[in-house]
Amino acid sequence: MATRREVANAIRALSMDAVQQANSGHPGAPMGMADLAEVLWNDYLSHSPANPQWADRDRFVLSNGHASMLLYSLLHLSGYDLPLEELKNFRQLHSKTPGHPEYGYAPGVETTTGPLGQGIANAVGMAVAERTLAAQFNTKEHAIVDHHTWVFLGDGCLMEGISHEACSLAGTLGLSKLIAIYDDNGISIDGEVEGWFTDNTPQRFESYGWHVMPAVDGHDSDAIKAAIEAAKAESGNPTLICARTTIGFGSPNKGGKESSHGAPLGEEEIKLAKAQLGWQYGAFEVPNEIYSAWDAREAGEAREAQWQTTFDAYKAANPELAREFERRMAGDLPDNWETDSMAFIQSVNEKAETIASRKASQNALNGFGPLLPEFLGGSADLAGSNLTIWDGTKVVLDDPAGNYINYGVREFAMTAMTNGISLHGGFKPYSATFLMFSEYGRNALRMASLMKLANIFVFTHDSIGLGEDGPTHQPVEQTATLRLMPGMSLWRPCDAVESAVAWKEAVERKDGPSCLIFSRQGLPHQYRSDSQITDISRGGYILHEPDVTPIAVIIATGSEVGMAMDAAKALSDSGKPVRVVSMPNTFVFDNQEQSYKDSVLPSSIKARMAVEAGMPDLWRKYVGLEGDVMGIDTFGESGPAGDVFKHFGMTASALAERVTALIEG
């Protein structure tokens, strides 16, 4: 019978071999963390390789994603559909084993990791989702949501600022089913971290309110088991296990050194390492005895079957709750969603209110929130400004079955935690801050788009219209750069009706995230026909058509649509008929059929003007070389919003003059 060390050595061997074959990768961390992984996966992790989407599985996150061969080895050895050929194709084009774990490629990969620190923040979000879902659905008789979130992380994750944000909040929330295992090997790319990372990590996490277990021998299976047992027994706080390990464990010349971190060990060193480890097999060779020791399929099927028995009893006792649980975990919308959401939009249109779109957003939350118990929202300490608290809001810290998280001033952690909530399943998460501070969460926004997560990111105070807070708070380039993110659907509505439609479309989207960009200042209601309301969902549509054939078109978005309508009226009064196109979402418009796009922006109209209070570059693809764009390509100024708009020439009269120049060009 194989010893635990021999079983763990399979990870070390496969990791060395795959990195060597790819001539690229990170063998050191998988070799150093193999003993930790062996104990966790073989003795504690509740999962089912035959069904990686089992609802009540434990979630395992490899935050130090450069150690991807650790995860791929675990998935392969324990019986997931990840054959040895995929490990041999490590880091090759279109393989299921990319350089860093990518969600959607290999079964069992719970999230995309690599940008350090985001994995632990994702895990905090998953743990929030688990606890909230359990509070919403479990009964005294049946616990259908009862699993742990495990995360491996390294020195780099702990140096990144996002780990401070996320772990601080995790302690405040008391997420006792979150267990992090810190690979305390003292090495990063540049060498021994004592030259740049001397934090007292145990004290740091104790100050957050975590249960901390320092100085655990990460190569002693009994010590690891004892630490995990203590972590699972903790009922009030998340746990950090600080595991002392040797990077590149088993490599006689590179073990414990940065040379094993991010490069192949080399054929000769691999031979020496395998000899030192007592691994007597060739490249990618794992004996049947070792495979048998790792195989988790039978045990996983038994766990899932036991849970299914519990769920069947739960369903018999609570049929409506069970149906709702199944609906939410499947990501389906309620049966009455389409009818009731459209009725709300019609009611907004009938009110014809002139209000800030941030207020229109809150109204939409009040309209849609009762229809969507899967909403789990939050704000980075700005709820009173971005208006993301609605009438049915219950804060999860006060009520575990609630639907709102006070994130505090933690934009990056908030965004990455939202990703984790989405990945966990059962919720439609949204988060909110000022548009300017989207910069703090930028990389997590990118990760949401990369993973095609259907998150909703609310950004308010969208332009120089912010006014007196000045250029530090006035976004100029943010909307443009968010539009550049592949797969990001960005809505910048012009009034309450477009705001409601934007929320509806964001809720319904399943293949990627949405940004909802709202104003601080009031925006006038625009009158529309029913067909125009329907066309909002196309991203761009004709809002105003003159009585005679138009000779120019103004394309506008957000707060500038009202300006465009005023300019069009002035132009019409002077005998220059102008079409106004409202384009709240360029991503959606660009994906419409060509015939529709041509009908909105026909080639026959040569004089084209676009207007937005931000960077102008994107709009040039709609107006062409002969068209014009009114925008802002400098930072803003501090002053009342009206004065700032006038300072930058963002007025209806100035817009009319520039359109006239185009027409007469």
C-alpha cells in the first residue's frame, strides 16, 4: 500500500514532467504544496468528479494560479474528465490545461486565477454565497446547502492589496466555512521575500478576526490533518492555516530556491528529484496503485447520492422551496419575469419623470427586486449616493438570509467577491460605486468578462456632471475604456425608461457582465412609442425623426441625449431636419444585424455628429472621417455641473453650431 508521501509525489512528478515538456511553467509551488493537497483532497474535500457542478460540493480555489499544475494533477488523479493527454498538452493552444487555471476549460476549475490575490477574494464571495443560500433555503430538518470553501494562496496573494480588503471583510462577516491554507515558503520570483515582505501574517489575520494556526509543518500529514480538523471545528470565524513548506520540495539543487519558481527544472534535475523522492517511474507515468489511492469517483458519487436523498426529502416536505432552489441554481428567471418586468417599464414610461438616472436605477431595483429573490447586491460605502439600497433590502450581517452586503471602501475586493458569488451560483449579484472608482476594481472587472460571468456592475456619477467634486472624481476616460473590454456590455441610459430597460437587459444576460452607468444630475424624460421602447434593447435606436427627410444625424448617449434633442429642435426650427439616435449600448448595437444598423445610421446621411461627455475616440467609427464628435479629451474641472458643462462647450447651442458646420461643410 502506497504511503501518503508516495501518493503526494504523483503531483510532484506530473508537475515536473508537464512543465518540462511545455518548457514553461511553475513547478516549485505544486511540488511544495503537494502534501497539503494530498491530505485535503483525499481526506476532507467533499466533491464528485463525475459531476463537477454538484450544487453542494466544496469549492476549491487555487489563488496562486501560477501553480496550475497542482490543480490539473489533482483533477486528473482524482477522476475528473481530464485525461493524461491534456496534462501532456500543458500550456499548449486550445488545451484544457492553460498556463493559469481558466474557468470553463477543465472540469473542476471553479474560477480563473493568476492575477494574485483575486482567488482569495473570489473565495470570500463564494463563502458569502454559501452562507446566504443556506440561510435562505435550509430548514431545521434538512440542510441542502452545507459545504466549505477552501483556498490555497501564497506570499504573492498576501502582498497584493486585494487580500487585505477581502480578508478583512471575511473576518467581519464571520465566514466560518472559509478555510485558507497559506503556502508559507518564503520565496517569490525575486528570491527570498524577507527583503520585501516581513509582515507578521498570523497577527495580521488575527486582527481581522480570523482563527489562525501558525507554523504548521506543510510536509507532515499528521500536522496538516490536525490543523484542518481544528479549522473545520471553528464555528465563528474563517481560518488561516499557515503551512511552512519548501518550494520545489524534492529537488536537490533547486528546492527552497527561486530557481524552482517559474522555470522548468531541467531533465537532469528532474532525474535527481525523482530519485530523491523515490519516484521510480518515467515521464507522465503513474502506477495503478497510486491512481487507486487518488480515485475519488466512488466516494464522490456516494456523497452526492447521500445529498440527493436529503434533497428528495426536502423536496417532499418543501416543494415550493425546492423548485425555487433548482430554478436559482440553474440560473433561470422566474416565470413571471418577462410580463412583470415589461409592465414595470411601461409604468415608468407613463410617469414621464425628470430624475437622475441613479434615482431611476433605484426605482428599477424597487420594481424588479420583488421579482428576483436571487438579487445579492452591495456597495463600496456609497449606498446613499449610488442608491443601491431598495425597499426590500436586508443586510446579510444583520440577517444571514439577507440580500445586501456593506462592502466598505473596498472596490477591488467587492468586484472580485461579486465574481465569486456569481461563480458559486444561486444569485444574481450586483455591486456599486462611483464610475471613477471602477479603476480600483478594473482587473476584477476584466476577470468577470474573461469568465463570461453575468454580473451587474453599477457605476454612478458618470461624467463632469458630478460638478464640485472636481476632476479627481469626474470620469472622462472610464466609460470609453470599459467599452474596450472584450465582452463587456455597457449601458449609459438617457432617462428613467432607458435605465429600467438597462436593468432588465443586464438581469437577462447570461454570457457576460454588464456595466450600468448612471448620472448624478436629473435627466429629462424622452417620449417614445411602444416600438421605440422595444428598440432600446437593441442598444441604439431612432429617438427622434423629423417630419421631412433628415439631412444630418446626432448620435448621443446618457445625459447628452437631452442636449441632442434640444439641438435637433433648434436645427429643425432653422430649416435643418436632424435625426437623433440614442445609443445607450454600443456593444449591443454593434451585434445587431447589419440591416437594422443601416436603418438607424444609413449611409445616405453623410453629416453625422456624435456627442458624449467623455473621450471621443470610440464614436468616430459611427461618424466616419467626415463626421464630428463632441466630447472631452482633458480632465474635468471643479464647479457647479452647469458651469462645468458650459466651460467644456457641452451645450445644445454649441452642438447645433457644430452640426450646422457639418451640414454646410
